[in-house]
Amino acid sequence: MNTQQDKFELWCIVELFGHSKIAGLCTEQNIAGTNMLRVDVPDTASNPPFSRFFNHAAIYAINPVTEEVARFVAEKLNNKPIDSWDIRQFTEKQLQLKVANQPTEVDYEDDDDDHPY
């Protein structure tokens, strides 16, 4: 009996709860003590390649397909990688608000003592 399990590595279209889909090369990866589905989305005309990790509870279906089909679907779905936060964009927005005479800071002080919390 073979106790070593085959490595999970398939091109798939993954259906997620919330009526969304993602396509790419799927593998299983252990993160923080739990197995996650890793989807490596290939590069498309509008996006660079990127990876996403999904908990099994977020997955409705995993549909194995050929690499060509997964690439075609990835192009059509046009999923976007999560953009990294850019301090320049934040600073520019703050400057625009200052020029427009709008408050640039949020006042976290609550002067109303009527709230029970």
C-alpha cells in the first residue's frame, strides 16, 4: 500500500461562494497550521501573474481543466491581484484635501457621553 499521497497540482477553474470564480494552477499549501488551496493565476493582457490562497470553506467547486482552458478563462475573468498600499497615493490625497480646506485627520474623541460603551 502506498502511504505517500500524490501531490495536488492541477489547472482548474475554482468556483467560490459569493458567485465568483478564479482560474489558474492549483496546489495545496499549509499556512499557519491549516491546508489552503493556492491558485497561481497566470499573467494576462491586463494583469501580472499572482497567487491567492483560499480556505476550503470558501470553495464551492474545483473544476480541473487543461492549461489552455485555465489561461483562457483567467483572461476572461480578469481577476486582479491585490494592489500594494502606496504611501504616495495617501500623501497626494491628504494634500488635495488640505488644499480644498477639508479636514485631513479624523477626530476620534467622542464628546458625547450618552453612549454606554
